Amino acid sequence: MAEKSSDQIRSEFDDVVTMGSKELQEWLGTDESQSVGQSSGEGEESTGHVMGRRIVEILEKNKGDLDDDDLAAMKKVHGYVERHRKQEPSQEDITTSKWRYSLMNWGHDPLK
């Protein structure tokens, strides 16, 4: 499989990250944001929450300042969001679902 170009990685990231940096940063400060996701231990920050803070950093950078670590994180975000969107619960209102909250930690609000 051919390696993706940085332009393709940025495009895919932009397609799945539907929240702006300020909106995401505010979301990450909510109880709902902190109530979901997997963490390595009691009281630890969840993986998605950590990535949410990383996404804010990426969104606030100029395109030309993105480095290989940023691009790797952007690929990870795209992959996670694409996989997680396919798991949409069919029998519940997603507005306040853990599924939506988890996606929002990764910068994707499925209601947008």
C-alpha cells in the first residue's frame, strides 16, 4: 500500500475533524467529555481526551508548521473516527450518547 502524502493526510483529517479548536477545547473541559473513553487507570485521563488536546494543538498550527508527529497523530485521528462512526448505536438518541461524546473528544461531532 502506498504511503499517503501529507496533503492527503491533512485532507482526511479536515474531513473528520468537525470541531474548531476553541469549541473542542471548551468541550474537553466538560464533565461529559471526561466521562467517556479508555484510560490506563483510575483517575487517569482517557486516550481520547489526551488526543483531543493534541488535536487542539494541531488545529492551532499553521499548515506549514506541521511535522511528522503531527501528521502521524492526524492519521490516527482519521482512522479512529472512521472506525468509530461505523459503530453508531441504532436504537438510541445519539445526542447525549457515550458514542457521540467519545467522537467529540476526537474532534468529530456526528451531529454536524
